[in-house]
Amino acid sequence: MRIDTTSASSATFAANRARGAVSFDVHHKDGATRRRHLHESGSLRVRFPSPETEGLSAVMVNTAGGIAGGDRFDIDIATREGSRLTVTSAAAEKIYRAEDAAARLNITLRAEARSHLAWLPQETILFDRARILRRIEIDLADDASLLLCEIAVFGRAAMGERMRQGEFSDRWRMRRGGRLVFAENICLDGDIGEKLARTAVAKGGVAIGTALIVPGDEVLVQRIRELSQTFGGEVGVSAWNGFAMARFCAQDAALLRADMMAVLGCACGSALPRLWLN
């Protein structure tokens, strides 16, 4: 009797994929932001490290130790009227190679009237042959504020590792007062290393990043541009539709991280999460 070991291996791989979901909201109560409803499942967790006088901090933890092909994670976060929340991650998220199906990461962020939401995870590091489909949906009230950043690193250059083949699909949608004000799709696949080497793509850069700042205007843009002499990588910033955006590209992930920290500090005027400073 002939045993199809390939099919058996695929079935075993599929059965052992990580699943995780976190859904929670915060509200303003007795002069401070407090956690309200929280749901966790699978390998995704959220921790609130210490009580704070006004805002609240949350730390996302993936107990699976990374994301591999076929994994799926769902995050849904809401700030209710008048509340303030900062969310970060315990460490850089690592995306490992995919044997078949891509990993999926779905993020939904909602901010109600006069609330503030800061989504500031640490870097996402993609290993060679990684495949990730990420979706970020943002829904803001007209007078809500947002500070959001994402950094993607293609291979650990300091370890002599480069990402050559793989897939990185990133879909962002942001609505403000119910109106779509920003939509973007990024797709890098196939020989990603060769594409990043192109002058019109990343000019050999191995790290890219985006920061969204709502509200944002030309005054903020000019303030950020005054930092340009200190940047270690390429940084472009502009404002439209009532928000500002900064784009980052660098040949070293540490340089991009430093640039991102400078821009975020300029934009928010307050301290970044302590985990960013380690």
C-alpha cells in the first residue's frame, strides 16, 4: 500500500496553525480611561501593565512566538467617547516562511467622539519565503484623534539574512465621520529582494514604515520637516484630507526605527511606550 506522505504532511501542518483573536474597548469613567469589555482567544493576549491617571496603555502578546503560513489573527479595538488608549506590542512580530497558505492578520481600530487611539506596535520582521496578508480598517469620529505607525523589515540584515522570495500584501482603509479619506493597497511578491533593490521601489532599502496622524496639517508637516537633518533614512511627509502621513525607507531597520520615534515624538508631544525605548 502506498501512503501519500505529502498529503499527510499538509494535513498535519494545517491542523497545527495558530489562531488568535483579541477584542476589547475602553471608556472614560470617573475622570480616567478604564477597560470595559475584553475577549481573548487562541494565542493572542492583551495586557494592561499599570493603572494611569488619564489614558490607558495596552500591550499585545502573541504566545505562539511568531506568525507562520496559514496562521490567522484578528484584532478589534475601540475607544469610546472621551477615552485615551495607547497600544503597542511586547516585541517585534516575526513572520516565518509559509509552506502553502499565507498568514492573515486583520486589524480593526475604532475611535469615537473626542477619544484618542494610538496604535504603535513594534516592527514586523519578515523572513525569507514569508507570506502575510494584512488588513487594517480604521473608523474615526470627526473629532477623534489617531496616531498610528507600522514598520515592516524584510529580513534581519544584522544577522546576514535577506528576504528574497515571499509575499507582503497590505490593505489599509481609513474612514473619518463615515467618509473614506484614505485607501491604499501594497503588494510585494515573488522576488521581493530584487524589487526592493530597484531605485523606484526602495533603492536597496530593507525596511519601510508609515505613520498616520489625525488630525494633521501643514503646520505639523513643517515641524516634522525641520527634523530632516537628523534622519538616518529617507522620510517623506505630507498632509491632506485633514490628516498627515509620513513615509519611511531605510537600509537599516535601526535607523528607520529612530526616524519613526523622532516623528512620533514630534507629532504627539508625549513619551512613547516604554517598550519602544528598550
